[in-house]
Amino acid sequence: MSTVSPPWTYTLELPHDPRAPGVARTTLRAVLAVHGLAELTATAELLAVELLTNAYRHTQGPCALRLRSAEPDRLRVAVWDSDPTIPPGFGGPPGALGGVPPEDAECGRGLHLVRACADAWGAYVLGDAANACGGKLLWAECGREAARPGGSRRDVSDVTYRNGVCSDRENGGRLWSRSNGG
């Protein structure tokens, strides 16, 4: 007889420090191992680190990582920061994310990768709607194969970036390229 794990949530408050994503990665690995979701580690780490790095680069204050069981065999990774501005395209349609940076750029691909590797993603402003004093929360979900619609699981190994094109090997398609801007 299998036991049903009750829903769980872990929150890690992080200072505005370039070492914060590494601390979060270690915490994430421990949480996934304890809850029997170690197979999600590679994808969940990518989602968490890209969202945290985005918060670090574009805000001046602290941030927080929240890990939550979305439903059986699924994980929701969320990052809060104090800036209420949702990044272009992250809260809207896929084509609105903006152009892809040049191949040799050292930054600018993070949210593209999150959208490509997550099963679901989104963003919302927190706090008072008039002045958004609560910042924002960006989130992304990943899950085991059986938990995904259609029974397939996208993993970071399914997504490649080469010659200005980000491709999804699982579906054999182009996710975005420099030429089409999204």
C-alpha cells in the first residue's frame, strides 16, 4: 500500500548576493531527495537558478525561493523579488518574450530557458494593486513523466542552443531563434 504524501512548501529567504543561487541549489536538491523527486533535479535546478539569477541581476533587494508540491509528482518553483515589474513576455504570450541575444552574449537567455524547460510557467504582481508594494512572483512547474499532459517529460537535456537557435529535441521543433525573435 502506497502512502500519500501531504502537500508541502519550503521557503528560503535569500540576500542580494551572487552566492544565493548556489545556496538555493543545495537546498533544492535536499528537498527533492527527501520527497522522492530526485529525478526532477536537473530541470528544477535550471528553473530555480535562472529565476534567482534574474532577480539578482534586475533588483537591488532580497529575494525568496519557494518550492511547493503542485500535485502528486509535480514541483512548482517560485521566486519572489521586491520589484513589481514582470519581465517582458513572461506573463504574456510566447512571442512577446523579445528577441534572442547574440550567440556570444553571456546573459539574456534565462527566461527563454525557463519557458522552454518548464511544463507550465507564469508571473504575478503581489500586494497592493495600486502601487505593487509586494513585488512579484515568477513561477515554473516541472513533473514526472506520468504527471505531464500526454505522458511525456521535458528535461533540460531536451533543449539545445546552437547557432542562435534554441531547439526542443523532444518535439523536433525550433523554440526560438535570433532571426524570428521568439
